Amino acid sequence: MNILEEIVLNTKTKLEEKKLRLPFNELLSQINLENIEQSNFKKNLENKSKAIIAEIKKASPSAGVISENFDPISKAKEYESSGASALSILTEEDYFLGSIEYLKQVKAITNLPILRKDFIIDKYQIYESKLIGADCILLIASILNDNELFTFSEIAEKLGLDFIIEVHDENELSRVEQFSNALIGVNNRNLKTFEVDLNNSIKLKEIFKGNNIFIAESGIKSFKDIEILQQHNINVFLIGESLMNGDFFET
């Protein structure tokens, strides 16, 4: 079992426990479906020569604990003042030490739209994302079949959420070309081996025929990396560890 399969299995187990504490119908009753507010996540990234989705995360399986003195609120304020276009917040609890509480806390103090970064495998998590204040969700192609991608994207649109479909290779990219409303994220980190290759975004961008917003994720460590990606018509960047570790905006 690779690390991605392990995380998904753990997510399923924890989700069943969560459903016992708060059944789906009770969760649904807390959402005002008659007055859905449309996300501005995608709008904040459109038509920009450089848009950074700045990620707030305490740890990762590849890096271990990234931030010992983790303070999501101060980090969000720092990102916003530094010119980030959107935020990404890890909510997976065991492998990334995230929490939905972090997202709720940050939502209360920022004007930036927020991506809920997690391993979504059930419609429950999409409705939960709306309830806690997320503006966008992540759908990982490698852990979802085509029917799940279609169903989950429909639910997201119904709830006014934007959605990123994350791909890792040409096969996954070909599966998502039909999703014209999706943001396409290319993870340069192989979630099975955790090896990072920045050229993965460049390679997939060159063969992608759609007009979707295209996001390079992982492995971006400096403005030089951004400039290289911009030369290949990639203008949106999700950056996590490099921002958490230091003053990326000033390098």
C-alpha cells in the first residue's frame, strides 16, 4: 500500500466516524440551499500574469512538521498583505495535521477565497466544505473514478463552489478535458512516490487543449521557478512548503 492509498483508507475510516457524530441530513439542514453564495475563487485567478494560491499547512508526509509555531491566522494575514490571490488550507488531520477549524478561523479574518485542501471521496465532504466556508474544493483524479468526478463536480456547482481537478499524468489529464468549468491543477509531486518534477506541469500544459485555468502545484521554490513556468503559459501557482518555510515573496 502506497502513502496515497493509506491516506484514502484513513480518510474513509474517519469519515464514517464523523457521519455518526453528525449524520448527513443534519449537516444538510445547516446549509441554506435557498440562498447559495457563488464563490469568487476562480474569478480571483482569471486574467492575471501571476496569481499565487498560498497554502497554509503545518505538516506533510514528505516533509514532516513544516511549522513548529503554526499560526494559520497570522500566516493568512501575511499572505494576503504579500499579494496572494487565494489561500489553500489543509484540513486533513492525521498526515498533514490540518483541521477544518483552521479554515473556519481564517475565513473569519480574510477577504481572500479559500481552497479546502483534502482528500475528498464522498459527497458529505463537499457539503461540509460549503458549511465551513470553503470557496473551492480539490478533486484528485487518481483517487476518483469518472462517475465520481462528474457527480462531485455537479454537487460543487450546485453549492456555488469552484473546484480544482488535480492530475498527475497524461492519462488523468485526458479524463478531465470534458470538465470545462474546472480549474486544472497539475501536481508536480507524485503522491505515490513523493518525487517532485517541475517539468510535469510544463509537459501537461503543452498537450492540454482546453481553456481552463491551469495551476502548477508543488515544487515551486522561487520566483525563478515561476518565471520558467510563465514562459510556458502557466500563470497560476499553488505554493506551500516554500512559503511556510520562509519569505518566498521577498526572494
